[in-house]
Amino acid sequence: MAQLGKGKLNYRCPSCFLRDLDIDMFYNKETGIYSCIRCQYRGTEEDVLEKNEMIRFRYKAMHDRITKFDFD
């Protein structure tokens, strides 16, 4: 997805990403706050990175081939 502006790297919105939406966030240089252009989420860079890291557990085994199921 293209960035909305030049400068700092834009991140995915954690709130939208939980709902499987890939939405870029807008960075405000004056306040140092990232805000989503689709929902009401706002946060600092540390907050956004922390929440995006928590979401990564959903895709942890995305590239692994699962051949054994214990519930068979």
C-alpha cells in the first residue's frame, strides 16, 4: 500500500488490522501521533509497534505446512 506522505514510514492501523483490513496510518509531524484514516485509532510510534507485534501471533504459522492434527 502506498504511503500517504513523504517522511516517516507509515504503519498499519492495529485496530483495522485486527479486522483484516490493511489501512495505512497518517503521521502528524507536529504532535508525533499516528492516526488511522478509517477508524478512530490514534497512538505514538511505540504504541503502534507494540500493538502490531501483538497481532503477529495470528500469522505465526502462515508459511508452515501442517500435516499432523492431534484431534483425528
